[in-house]
Amino acid sequence: VDAVTLMAVSKTRSAEEVAAALAAGITDVGENYLQEALDKKVQLDARNLTPCWHFIGPIQSNKTRDIANQFDWVHSIDREKIARRLNEQRPAELPALNICLQVNIDRETTKAGVLPEEAAGVVAALVQFPRLRLRGLMAIPQASDDPEQQRARFAAVQQLQNQLREQFPQLQLDTLSMGMSSDMEAAIAEGATIVRIGTDIFGPRAPATPH
Ligand SMILES: *Cc1c(COP(=O)(O)O)cnc(C)c1O
């Protein structure tokens, strides 16, 4: 197993809690909601705490400018239009924005992401954006308590990534963003390179507040 990056998912957590995680060695932080993320980032920047910031939530068009300015990675790309805006708005002085294409691997109506058979078409569109660097796929498979079933879902994501590697050999698709607190072992067994962990780092979340 190659090194796996542990992303601390800090939605609903305070800047203080994130600072404590960084002090404990966390290097990568993921946020779902832009305003919440910006509030925390200002506080952490002021203390010279500069982790690698990942955006992992749904993206509305009017949020792309701040995301393009403030984040290092975006995992929740699922349409060309949003990618086009991020490409246009990524500041010239920053490196290209790392992105993952989110795939709705289990075709769930409640989940974001492109369907597996749509992925190659969207990748073909994404490669034309010089200020974005497509790194791989992100997925949130259907929840299951059965490790075998978890592994089968993650294996499907890895298989899709391998297909895309063959179709787009010019891309360095080196990232599989998959696995959360309840299924990270299965994800790592199936090739995850970034796991996104909230509960197992910070403890249970309070009920979601409206955004
Ligand atoms: C909240 C969240 C996580 C972390 O979930 P936990 O079960 O708390 O580890 C990971 N990925 C995404 C996209 C999330 O929204």
C-alpha cells in the first residue's frame, strides 16, 4: 500500500478544533460549506496555520470565485460548467487547482456526481482547462456495514479510474479520494490515496445546522 493522505473533514468544527488537529500532525483539511470554511481559514491564516485546503461539498456557480482563490483541491467537480468557472477564476499566481471528478458510483438519486458512463466525456472536457489539474476520482459509495460490500463498491471506483487511465494516458491520474470513518479500511484496501475522515478524528458531529 502506498502512502494514504489523511484528510481531516472539519465541517461543524471550530477553528480551535482544527488548530488542535494540525498541532497533532494533520496536514490536510476538508470543508463542505464555503462560508464556514472561509471563516475558519481567516482565523487559521492569522495564526500562520496553512494546511492544504480541500473543498468537498456541493458547488453553486456563485461560489466558484472564492473556491478558486482559497483552496488547493476541489473534490466535488461534477459538471463542466463549474470547472470552466474555476479555470477562469484561478489566480495566475497560484498553481493549477487540483481537482477530482466526483462519480455517483452506485447511481443513487440522492447523491451528486457523474454517472460512471458519463465520466470519460466529462474528463475529455476537463483536460482543456489549463488552470485545473485533474488528479482522479472522488466517490461516496452507498453506505453498508458489510466490509465485503464496501470493498466491492470501492473496487468499482478503482476500475473506472483504471479505464480512464487507459483512455487518457497523458493525464497523471494518481488520486482516489474515497473512504470515510465508517469504511476507510475497505477504501484503502481498494486503492484509496486520500481518505476523508471527520468523526474518527473529531468525534461525533452535532446535528447539522442550516447553511
Ligand atoms: C462529512 C464528510 C466526510 C466525513 O465523514 P465522517 O463519517 O465523519 O468521517 C467525508 N466526505 C464527505 C464528502 C463528507 O461530507
